[in-house]
Amino acid sequence: MAQIIFPGTGTGSTQRQGNSASGNYSTVAGGINNQARCVFSTVGGGTGSTVFSSGATIGGGQCNTIGETGPMASKDRKTSPNSTILGGFNNKMVFGGCSFIGGGCQNYVDGFNNTIIGGQKNTTYEKVCESTIGGGFSNTTFNSWTTIGGGRFNSARGIYSTIVGGSGNTTNSNFNMIGSGRNQKAIGTYGFIGGGCNNLTNGDYSVAGGGFSNTANANQSVIGGGNLNTITTDSCTASIIGGTCNTISSSELSFVGGGFNNSILNYAGVIGGGRSNTVTGFGSGVLAGRLNKVTGANSNILGGILNTVSGNYSIALSTNSYVTGDRSVVVGGQNLAGTSDDTVYVPFLNIRDLGLNAAVTNIGVDIDGNVVPGQNSSGNFAVDGILVEGVPSVLGPVLPDPNALSTTNLINGVGQSTTTIIYDDFGTSYNTLNGIWTCPSSGRYNISYFVHLTDSVSGWQNPSTTPGSNLNSAVVAGLINPITGFIYAANNFFPSVPQLYCDINGAQWGVELNAGDQMLLVIMNTSGVFYTPSTGDYFRFSLQKVG
């Protein structure tokens, strides 16, 4: 049997059979036991829904309500004009206006311009305006301009705060955001919690990215993740990236990268990681390791175990060592005591390959590269080394044979000798009359040389047009065996335009020599320029035994 549309009891109202449209110009389009009791109100269908507010609409569903029951003239009666409930069950709007419930069950809106999309038992409280709950269960907005996306038992208490989802999360102050997780609390303003569980941002502008039971109490502090990490309220702009049970206390501008049970207790401290490291010195740090402690200012422990640095501007990288001196360093080994200022402490120091002509005073290097007390009484270099330096010989030009270039070898050059020996740790290995060095013992040697020549007349470039004279027109220098002609190291100078200076250098590392082998610095001039030494010209030959 078709239902019949009747005029309602309100002026200009319309109702379906079994419904009531008592408000003026109101409509109940369908369903049963629905009531449109206020002017311009509408119920589309469903059952048991009532509109007590002007201009409000219930689309359908069951037992939904807009406005409060009671006498129309009651002063205490509250309405929510121009609001909408699309459907669902037992959803209710009490006070305010222009709000919206999409559906769901037992959702409650009390305030202006609020929205609940769906879900169950979600609530926007009285005097709250322009807040939104997307869905979920038992979520509540206690302040205006707040948003809860979903989840369960979440509470947005500060204005302009947001909870995307999760369970039991709370924003207690303004401008906070919680992404997800469980039992998170953003108490300071402008805070952020990304996820995790039981994290707390208590300082303003503080961040907890995730993890478990982390607490960022200071303003502008950051905890990236991990668990049970803490930044205290007097540690502004401090950061803990991760790890477990790390603490920054009374330490502005401090940083802990990770690790376990690390602690910073002074301004601008740094701990990279490791375990049970402590920094109490101003501007100091521990890079890694375990049970290390820095109490001095601007000092560091780079790694190791059970090291202590109490000196200022000092460094340790060792085991069970300590530094009490200022500007001092302990490197390597164990149980070292760095008690003096401006001192470097090492158990053994290995310099396998010294740089060319590097001067080291009052120490030497043994066959394994370890630094030992110097054995040269006049010494300014190292054990098992030699350096000679002198003025080059006169170099007349050598014309290569164009028909037999291979016979014009470096051995055709002029051997260089000097009566000046800078040092010779081999004793009498160098002959000052002919410039020949004789290897005293078999092993590996680093060898190098440098030659500096000047031509102030026409510059180093062959001006001759004699046939064949420009073949191999260069200056060649190298270290050779004067008996066999074997070349250990060689290089050449071949200018394309006139140049005032001719500089040649060369080197070889780890050359295998036998006792009795000879070595001589030779220069061969095929440039066509007749050379005589000028002020400042020199040659240098250096050698060091390395194995």
C-alpha cells in the first residue's frame, strides 16, 4: 500500500504518513517516526530521527538528532541551526550550527562549523569551532581548528593541532602534530611526533620522530628515534638521533648520534655513539668506544675503551689511557699517561715512508719504519738515510747519433759529485770524489733526485739548424748504475718554447738493491745549449732504506 503525503502541522510543511512535520516550512520526505520540529528543517528518511534546529537536515539513518528535546520556548533549549547529519545511527548535534556528521554511530557534535565524517563515539566539545574528525573510535576534539584523522581514543586539546591516527595520542598545546603511534603526548607548542609509542614532546618546537618512550623536554630539541632517550628542559636545541637510554642534560646545542647509555652534561657536547660514554667538558666530544669520559673543555676521545681526558684542547684514541695535559694527544696502545702540556704520546710510531727530504730532529727510523732515538750525532734526519746536495757540473751539449740513437744512452751524460754531504747514516757509502753511492746492505730503498739549471742567455731551446742536432733536443737526468748503465729513475726536460729554467725530478719507491750496487746522478745535455752553472743552480740526491 503506497504511503500518502500529508500537510504537516506547521505552516507550509509536508510529511509522509507515520512522520511529523510540525515546524513551519519543514519536510519529512519518508521513513517512519521521524520529526521535523523547527522552521525550514528536513528529514529525508529512515526512522526515529528528529530535527529541533532551523534550517537543519537529517538525510536518513536511525535515531539521529539535531538540537535538544524540550519545549520550543524553553530558554535552556539548545539548537544547531543549518547543520547536517547524512545518516548513520544515534548521531547527535546539540549546540552551535553549520556542522556536519556524515554517518557512523553515536558521534556527537557540540559547536560551530565542526565536522565528523564517520566512525563511532567521536566527539567535538562545546564552544569548539571548525574542528574535524575523519573517523575512528572515541576520538575527541577539545579545542577549535583541530583535526583528528582517525584511530582510537585520540584527543586534540590545543588549537590548530592535528592527530593523523593511532591510539591514545594527545596534543595538549597549540600547533602540535602527531602522525600516528600509541600513547604519544605533544605538550609543548609547535611540537611534532611522527610515530612510535609513549613518546613525549614537552618543549616548544620539539620533535620526536619515532621510537619508544623518548622524551624531548627542551625547546627546539629533537629525538629521531630509538628508545628511552631523554633531553631535559635546560638543553635547548639539543638532538639525539637514536639509540637507547641516551641523555642530554644541561647541555644546549649538544648532539648524540646513537649508542647506549651515553650522557652529555655540558654545553655544545657531542657523542657519536658507543656505550656508556660521558661528556661533561664544554664543547667536548666522544666519537665512539665504550666507558670513555671527557671532562676537559674542547677536548675529544676518538674511540677505544676506558679513556679519560681532563686536559683542555686534548685528544685520546687508546685503551685505558688518560690525558691531563692541555693541548696534548694520546694515540694508540694502552695504559698511557698524557700528563704534560703540548705533548703527543704514542707507544710505537711507524713512519714507513717519509716525505722527500723531510727533516726530523734527534730521532731516527729503524728498518721497520718505527721512530727510535737518533743514531747520527750531528743528526737531523733518520737512521739508514742519505742526502747530498751540490752545484751541477759544466754540461757541454751531446749530439745524438741520428743513425744509432739507441747508443746515445744516459750513461753518456756527466756524473754529478759534491763534497757536501747533508747526512749519511750509512757512514762511508758516498764517494765525494766521483759522486757514486755504494749500497752497504741488501734491501728496499726509496730514491729521489732534483736538478735545477739556468740558461740566462737564450733560454733552454736548441737554436741550431745543423742536420740532426734537434733530434732528442732535451736535457735528461737520472739515477743510474755507472758500471752496468742500468737506470733506476730518469726524467727529461724538453721545452717547446725558450725557458729560463730547466727543472727535472724523479723518484722510485721500494727499489730492490743488493750490497755493492752503485748509484750515480747523471745529467745528459742534448739541447745544443752550452751550460755553465749560475748562482742558485743545484742538484740533490736522497735515499732512504725502508725494508
